[in-house]
Amino acid sequence: MIDDYGLKRSCRIFPLLALILLTAGCAAAMVGGAAVGVYHVSKDEREPGVVASDASISTAIKSRFAADPVVSVFEIGVRTWEGTVTLTGAVGSFRARDAAGHIAGSTQGVKAVNNLIEVEDRSAAK
């Protein structure tokens, strides 16, 4: 038979034990999630110098977009892979789309531009 002391002790230990068991899986998920990120980075086939050059090209293009009065008002995605730049997003005019493509294409180090920017008619939006 369990006395009052044993029952009180069990009531305090059980929630603690349940908490430990429930959170034990979280640590594995956190570590596993970090491992996936490392795997993705290490899976890049480009040489480190090419990765750095691509990052520099993307940064330069984004800086030039921010300084341009036509393009700066839109959110345009910039991805660079071995000197080829891909632009994504949506703008309000063909002028803005063309300006973004021209800015990217005239940036030092760019070999080609895939301009996937969509032109949206925002006049009907309310």
C-alpha cells in the first residue's frame, strides 16, 4: 500500500517524467533540421569562388534596384547561378520589367539574364 508521502512524490515526478519524454523528440527534430540545412549547403556543386561571385552579383543587382526610381518600389527576387541571373516577382508595368532586366544585364559579372518578372495590371485592384 502506498502511503501519503509516496503518493505525493509520484504526483510530482509523473508530470516531470511526461515532460521529459514529450520533449525528447524535439531535440532530435532540431538536430535533424540543422543537418538538412548543412546537407543542402554542402550539396552545392559550384566551386567556393563561384558561390562568392554569384552572391556578389546578386548583392550588386539588389543595390542597383534599390537606387532605381522605377524598380525600387517593387519586390523583385534575384538568384544567380554561375553568372546567370534569374529575376522573379511582379511589377506594375513593362517599363519596370524591362528596367530590371537592363539593370541586371549591365551588372559586372552577369553572363545572362532570365527575366521571369510578371507584369500585373494593378489598376483594377481595390
